[in-house]
Amino acid sequence: MASTLHPLPPQLSAAVAPDELQKDLENAFSGAFPSGRTYEKVIAIFISWDSLEEQYPALAQAVHDLQVLLVEHYHYNFERVVLKTNDGMERRLDTLITSLNRYIERVEHDNALIILYYGGHGMIVRDNETHLTTTGGPMIGRSFGLKFTVKASLNFTKAMQASLELTKTDVIYLLDTCYHQTGVLSAGKELLAACSDPEHGNVVVEGNFTKHLVQVLQEQRGMPITLSNVHAKLRNRWADSTLVHTELHRDQEASLTIASLSPQSLDLLPSQLQQLYCTQLLAVDEPKALISARLDVSCIRESDEVERQIRRSLSTVKPPYIRDSEFSVSSIMPAFPSGLLVIIMVPAAVHNSMHGRSTYRHLGYVDGPVMLASATNSTDVQVPERD
């Protein structure tokens, strides 16, 4: 083991104790993989403008493909809410809220999941609110940096606050739109969105996010998959990650699960769900992620035992259904100014479950020993070769 002191990556000024890192990894594994919970009912609600097919045929086709997949292969109930361009803003808002609350009443007392999908333009306005928009006609507003005029809009944030954010039913938001607000979601809600990069926002009309979402769910063949893993698979499909948002927004540790409502999936025990899911997940070369953390080892008295104790404690984190090649402690080295820098390889979905915590840093994705795509300029972190 090299004894060189290595500068810490950005955002790693805070140190974590080894037992804290162990607990965080255990929670991340639990959040990334299906816990065995299945739903008795799932209702997919699609929101679209009445001009979708005429204005954006490529996106309209992707939306149709997603609808067919969820209804015919996942056996979900389906509802559509059409936003009428010629209606007034308040009437559109009232129509959407009334429709959503009616659908919520149908499943609110059941073991149910609501999936809300929207494909089309969007913009962020005052107070970080998301507005769904359709283009053309007289200009009544302009989104940041985008060269299109807004013909009609709907306050999506306000509609959700008056409907889905009030229910205890689990909700998955799927937004193929240019922008979305990143406010705190209520418990049991999770949001997966296309990228909000202003330079790439207008490609939403091509439906690329929805097309690849359909492909990911088709490849699952109805097997359970957490939204965290859906996000990881979408991120892996674009090297520059410009067409899927870097973050997956949720309030709870565990990611919500999408699975077919076919009898065979409902009859499986939690352990069988995880085993079958991971067998399929690991049968293909899924991306892994390298994450780093600065460890406070002052609690370990014997310096010669530090690395051995850390490796021993982290080895207990790996669930039995995860292979050794999917999770390993890549390196442990002295870090400047103090402590140890540990670099760990984890399934990409596990990294997603730890995303946003300043005590950990994403170094990049790996496929075997090869770095595929770096999320940061991590030239200040050198991984020493082993003898």
C-alpha cells in the first residue's frame, strides 16, 4: 500500500466514522434494490396537451409506446388528462386537480401506486415553480434561454400541491420536460426527470428520455426494478448524461419499485423478488460507480489494524445476492490533512441512493477496470496500484 498523502476530492471536508459509513451503505443497498413490496393496484396517469401529436409526432409516438407497455405488459390501469390549449389558465388548473383527486379517491385506501407522466415543454417561473407549456401563438412568457414563445401554460407545482402531494399513496413522477422544480417532495413520492440543462432542454420534443425509459422497462420484462435503478440505467445510456437529470428526487431512503401486476410477480416472497431481480440485473454488464469518503479513524486505537478493521466491517454490508465483482473496497490510503481516504466500488443504483450527501464524492462509472465516464475532474485522487 502506498503511503503517499492524497488530497481530498472537493466536498469531502467532512469525515465520517467507519460505523457511520457502514450504516449509510447498508441503507443505500436497501434503497436501491426491491424490498419485496408489491402493489395490488397501479394507476398510470398521463398528462398531455391537445396539440401533442400535431406539434411533436416523435414525442407522441414515444408516449404511445409507454402507454402500451404499461397497460399490456405491466397490466396497469391507465388514465389520460388532456390539457386544452384554448381553455383559460385557471380552468386548466381546476380540470387537472379535479381529475387527479378523483383518481386518488379510487386507490387511496388500497395498497396502490400512482405513476404520473408528462411529456412536453416546461419552464421554471417565480418561486421555483414548474409550469407545463405548449408553444406557438402570441407570446405570453419565455422560459430561460429557450427560443420559443408560450401559447398556454399550467402551474404544475400548484396542481401537485393540491392533489398528489397531499395523499399517502406512493407516487412516481416521470417528467419528460425541459425543466422541473427541485423542491422537497412529501413522503412516499419520487421524481425522475429529463435533464434541466438550458442548452439541451429543447430536445425534449424528440422524446429521447421517454424512448429510453420504454427500452429500460421492456428489458425488465415485468421484473421488479427500483426507480433508482431505472435512473442508473438511463444515465448509463448517455455518456454525457445530458438527457436525464443527474439527481433522483425522493424523501425516503428506499426507492419505489416498478413491477408487473401479473400473478407470478405477486406470488413471490421478498427474498425471491430480490434474487430474481438481481440475477437479471447482474446477468448484463451493469455500470458500477466509484465513490470516495474521508474516514475519521480516531476511534480505532491500533494503527496496524485500521485497514483490516475497515475492510472487515464493510464486507458485512454486501447483501448475499450481490456478487463480489459488484462491490469492493478498491483502495484505502492516508488522506491530507488527516484520516483515511477510502474508495469503494458499488452498483450504480447504490450510488444513486447516496447521491447528494456531501460526505461522499462520486468519482466516475466503471466497467471492469476501465473508467467509462467521470462525473468530476478527479485528477487529484490517485488510486495506487497493488503489489
